[in-house]
Amino acid sequence: YLDKKELLYEGKAKELYETDDPDILWVNYKNQATAGNGAKKETITGKGKLNNQITSVLFEKLKEKGINSHFIKQLSETEQLIQKVEMFSLEVVIRNVAAGSFSKRLGVEEGKQLSFPVLEFYLKEDALNDPILNDDHVRVLKLATDNEVLEIKKKAMEINQVLIELFEKMNIRLVDFKLEFGKTNDGSIVLADEISPDTCRLWDLDTNDRLDKDVFRKDLGDIIPLYQEVLNRLNQL
Amino acid sequence: YLDKKELLYEGKAKELYETDDPDILWVNYKNQATAGNGAKKETITGKGKLNNQITSVLFEKLKEKGINSHFIKQLSETEQLIQKVEMFSLEVVIRNVAAGSFSKRLGVEEGKQLSFPVLEFYLKEDALNDPILNDDHVRVLKLATDNEVLEIKKKAMEINQVLIELFEKMNIRLVDFKLEFGKTNDGSIVLADEISPDTCRLWDLDTNDRLDKDVFRKDLGDIIPLYQEVLNRLNQL
Ligand SMILES: Nc1ncnc2c1ncn2[C@@H]1O[C@H](COP(=O)(O)OP(=O)(O)O)[C@@H](O)[C@H]1O
Ligand SMILES: Nc1ncnc2c1ncn2[C@@H]1O[C@H](COP(=O)(O)OP(=O)(O)O)[C@@H](O)[C@H]1O
Ligand SMILES: [Mg+2]
Ligand SMILES: [Mg+2]
């Protein structure tokens, strides 16, 4: 019943369209892959389809566990309907295992299990290269109130617990991942954006094989079979 | 009565010597100036003397306000006796006004008054270029316990209030500064290291003239008259 209207925003991985309903957006997952804040950019046929499907399944699974997201329903291979929210200009990263910038910045060996899940905030601002923030920065830049910060942290930790278990059943180690949150009209905070191999580090539990965007970032091969493998294992749950 | 024994550690700005008393160290303030984690390095005659005197006066003033430090007494123009402590591998930065890396990283105009003092932790590790940390990083890297973090933050904020007032009386704006803390034998946390124009951003309240190491960092002129000016104003209090 809803029609796709004007393009509201085109990001690196998705296009957001308005609909007849001001509270609902129409997303299209693109085939574009980027790394290093857009420094590396390629079209990878089939990526949009896989990320849309993986995100849709994950948001459904989270809903079953009582965790609300912006997800309304999958419309087609690359499209979803989502609730429009006012995004926090924050990227929320949870790390269970040292990897990537955490390892490099802090000198912790890649693959080292962390003694508890580490949460990081980053300012979502391409022009500044998404700098890392501490809680004082979040407050002084007025990116979220103290209560919102507490709620975002709590939700992120809950999501981590659900996802760790879920991926473990798929024989996958959830190394780290990035979340984005938004605020609905009534002020409640919901998970938004996507959860996909673009936004998670996923390592096969037996082989340590990478099943995520690091393979693209480091030019290690074709990501499509890996993302397909993640979707296959997800569909077998 | 105490003798200077073996060199324990030579840093970028100071040399630490052992004494007959295992709990007491003998510091010599050097004339070396460094910036960009040692990338720029110069000998500046007279700097050691000025920083030793400024630090000694500031630690005395803090003591009068009930804030303990490692400072025991000034021995000579460039030397102090200090309490030996087990240092936290942390640099604690307090910012009252946006400047330097804060402005650059977060896109906040230099000189903007912050709505509250912002505290930042950095890992004191030259080989990693002193990366910024959030509280989870401090915990997961076991750099301090949760209680120690709370106490360090509280002390740093108290020191900030004392220093803001003190510098205001000297017609100086305390923009930001770096502290280091250590733990004594009995587990109590004390302020250590130094507080000098090497470790603070100090701007003249009327002219905004820089009276600190930024003048060296940015090759803007001779720092000795500026450090001398800070000491003169301090001695007039
Ligand atoms: N429910 C939502 N409502 C409004 N905006 C959203 C929602 N979910 C995600 N977004 C935003 O949609 C934009 C498009 O996603 P993406 O292509 O990943 O963009 P970007 O390159 O900015 O990360 C992002 O800025 C993201 O924050
Ligand atoms: N009271 C103290 N006890 C032990 N070490 C201290 C004390 N105060 C400062 N230090 C340490 O002394 C070293 C020498 O100072 P500095 O020359 O500034 O060295 P750096 O180049 O490592 O910053 C620093 O590592 C500092 O942390
Ligand atoms: Mg995105
Ligand atoms: Mg030093």
C-alpha cells in the first residue's frame, strides 16, 4: 500500500526514500563497498541483496528476543521498510575480541579475547574520519543526554549477548560490530541502520576464516561467497 | 642528608635518580624540549630551571589547598626531591577550552569555552603514540581499577578548580593541561610528574597570547621569555 517517494539520503551502502507515511522510510541496499572512510570504493554485485537479507533476518531474531529495531519488513531482495527515526550521530562499537583499529591503536594482539565486552563511541562524521569519543565528549558535544547514553550502552550490551549466542550456533565468533541507534517520535530509543558482514567482524570458529568486510578492506578476495555463507548458516538456524 | 645515586630513568624532560631512601627520588629537570612524541627535539637553555621552579610553586600551592603530590622539596634551580610512586601508565588531560588535538579531532573551534571540564585518558606509551582511551579501555587494559579511575577523576577535577582560580589571578586562562598520577606504598593516589608550561595550555586573558609549549610546537618563537613570564606572575601571587 505504501509508495516509494523522493530520495531522502544516499549513503555509502544504502538509499533512503520517503513514503506516503512520514514515519516510514523505504531503504534500498546498494552494491557499493567502501573502506577507509570511502578511500577504497567498489561495486560488488550481489552485496546489497545479501546485506538486506542478513540484516532482515537478524533484526527479526532480535525482535524475538525482545529487542526493538527500526525494521518493519523486507520488501524485496534489496529493499526494506523501516521506521524513520532521528539518528544519534554516533557509531556504537562493541568488541569481544581484539582486532582492527583496537589492536593497532592499543597494541593488543589481534584475536585476543577481551575479559569483558568493550564499548566504544565514535562520532559519525565522515569529514572528521569518525573520531573515537569518550563519555565526556558525547556529553559536551551534546550528541546524547546522560540517560540516553546509559540506555544506548545497555541496549548495545543486550544485543551483543543475543548476537554472540546466535553466531555461536552458526559456528561463528562475533569479534566486534558497529550499531547505530535512533529516537522515535515518542522519544524511545531503537536500534537502526543495519547489522551485516559490512558492520561486524565474523570469524569461523574452527578455521578463524574471515566472513566479513575485512576481506575487502585488506584485498584478500571475493566477499560474496563469504556473505552468502553467513546467510546460509543464518537460514539453517 | 640524602645522596643522589644511580640514574633510574631518563625521560624526555627529566632525569630520575635513586637516593639512599628507597621511597625518595631525586629529579633533574632537563633543557630538552620535544613535540609530536619526540619528532621535534631541541635543547633550550633555561627551560629546566623554569619548569622546576614553576612546578615547585604549583605543587606548594596545591598542597596549601589540601591536594597532595609527590613533591617533597626543591633542591636547586633544576632539582627536586620527590616521593617515589608507582605510576599509572595514564596521561590525564583536563580541557576547559577547546584547543589542540581536541579541536582538530572533533571539529570544535579553537578557543571555544566548553560547557564543563572535559576529562580524557591517554595511554602513556610512546611506541603507540599515546592513544586516547575511554573508561572501558582503562579497565580492559587493567591500567587502573574502577575505584582508582573514580579517584583519579575526582582529584583531577579538584586540581582543575584550584588551578583555574590561581591562573585567573595571574591573568591567565587555563585552557587545558596534562596530569600524571601514581600510587604510594600504602595504596593512596597522589599527583606526580610536573605541572608547567610544557604540560598546560596557558593563554593571556587579555591578549590571548600563548604562554606555553604550543609556541615551540608551532615554531612561533622563543619560549624562555614566556615561561619566565609565567614564573614572574606566579611569584607575584
Ligand atoms: N531508521 C532510520 N531512520 C533514519 N535514518 C536512518 C535509519 N537507519 C539508518 N539511517 C541512516 O541512513 C543512512 C544511510 O545508510 P548508509 O548508506 O550506511 O550511510 P552512511 O554512508 O552515512 O553510513 C545512514 O546515515 C544511517 O545513519
Ligand atoms: N613520583 C614519581 N615516581 C616515579 N616516577 C615518576 C614520578 N613522577 C614522574 N615520574 C615519571 O618520571 C618520568 C620522567 O619524566 P619525563 O622526562 O617527563 O618522562 P617522559 O618522557 O616519559 O614523559 C616519566 O615517565 C614520569 O611518568
Ligand atoms: Mg553506514
Ligand atoms: Mg613527561
